[in-house]
Amino acid sequence: MKLTGDLEKPFYAAVKPMVERLIRAGVRPNTITTIGTGLVLVSAVVYATGHIRIGGLLLLLSGVADTLDGQVARGGAMVTRFGAFYDSTLDRVGDGATFIGIGAFLLTAPDVAYRTPAVILCMVAILASVLVSYARARAEGLGLDCKVGIAQRAERILGLGLASLIFGAGRHALLLEVIVALLAIASIITVVQRFVYVHRHAGQVDQALQAEEAKQAEQAELVTELKPATEVKRPALDPLTKGS
């Protein structure tokens, strides 16, 4: 289950005309990915300087760009292995930069409640968000489509960006600290959900691989049995050699 699951279809329908225009204009998905990463890095700087609402707006815009690049890649038949690697890597940069910017604000702004615990929470949020993505990537490397969890990247961007845009940091930055804490907890829960999912389904993949290996071994053995025996060539006797 994803918290934004019910919003996906309406959102994709809304951005479809934009996706089609980008494809017709020849815009490459990697260009959109780069622009989205630039937006999230600027957002992190804006968060760090205390302009929380503007930071939230820029974060939401980066999330839109993050969605558009995948849609353009698939709709325009421009999906590449490097593009997937590029997008995934820069997403991790964005995740870390956002919480670093918030941590810098909480560390330097005046009149911040629970300053030290809040900064530690930002560190936990960075680690948890990276683990969410790593768990999925590692599972996919093992042959499992691991998209489960309540707080994937879209949920994190929407939750943090929308709350920041509407409410700002709150009095003594308490609201921002609560949001970061909730995202950190949700990310940890997502990591656990993916761990459980892989634990439950990895055995099925192992059995399928073992069955495939057994099948291939049987086929190889059958080919060996049906292969005609190789005629052994004996060395010709030297006609000058005489027996004793």
C-alpha cells in the first residue's frame, strides 16, 4: 500500500498533455532529471536559509519533474539503462540534500526547540530514505519487484513539500520537526516492510532458479547421452616394423 496510490491516476492524466508536448519538442528524459535535481538542490539551500515555504514549493516542483522524466522516457521510447541509473542516483542526491538543508536550518536558526534531537532526526531521515531506495534496488537485483511500503519517494516529497508550503516551520520550528520525525518513522517502517516482503518471496525465486538449473542439467545430460560416441583413431602400424 502506498499513501499516494489513489492520486497516481489523476496526476498522470493531468500531466499527460505536458508529457506529449515534451516528447514532440524532443526533450530528453535526462535533461528533465537534471532540472529536477537542480530544483531540489536549490530547495535544500532555501530550506537552510529559513525560507521554508519557498523551499516546500521548489521541492514539489522537483517532484513533478521527477515524474515527468519517467513518463517522457516511456512515452517517447527513450528508456535506457544509463537513464535509469542516472535518475536513480540523482534521486538519492536529492533525498540527502533536502534533509541536510533542513538540518542546517534547525542547527543555525534562532529559537528552535529541541535543536539537537531535531538535527539527529534529520540524520536518521537521510539514512532511512537511502535504505528505502537501496532495499528496492537490491531486491530487484535478486529478481524481486519490491515496490511495497507506505513511504516511497513520492510520499516523502509530497508530505514534506506540501506541509512546508502551507504551514512553514511552525512556532519554534516544532511543526517542521514533527514532519521530519514522521517521515523518518514512515521510512523505517517502509524498510521493514520491504525486508519482510523479500524474506517471504526470496524462497520462491530460489526454487524457480533451482528448478531452471535442474532442467538445464537434465537437457545437458540428455544431449550428452544422444551424442554419438567419438571413434577412437588408432595409430597406423609402421610397415617397416616387424614383430619378434
